[in-house]
Amino acid sequence: MKKMDLSEWSDWIDGQDVMEKLHITQRTLQRWRTNGLIPFSQLRGRLYYRKSDIIRLLKKGFNGK
């Protein structure tokens, strides 16, 4: 399995990038938001996520299920 290079990520990334980079579905990302697992910000109708929050979530062992 190819290791993710997190250094290439911006400090803030949009939902589409999160889904592509983590290989998760839109529903999974929505469930993480709903359950308070990942903070987000909304700007002009788009949702954005902090790289540090995603790394924290990954370190906790969430795998998209």
C-alpha cells in the first residue's frame, strides 16, 4: 500500500480532496462531521478541513468505516 505524503497537503483542504486522499465516501465524511469526529469550516457553501485535524483522526485509527 502506498504511504500518504501529508507534506504535500495544504493547511486547509476541501471535502473532495479529503475523500480522494483518504479513499472514503461522501457519506463517511458526512458521518464523521455529524458524529463530531472531525471539525470543519464552511466558506461560500463549501466545507473545508484542517490538515492537523485529519492527521489526528488518522492517528486515532479511523479507517472510513
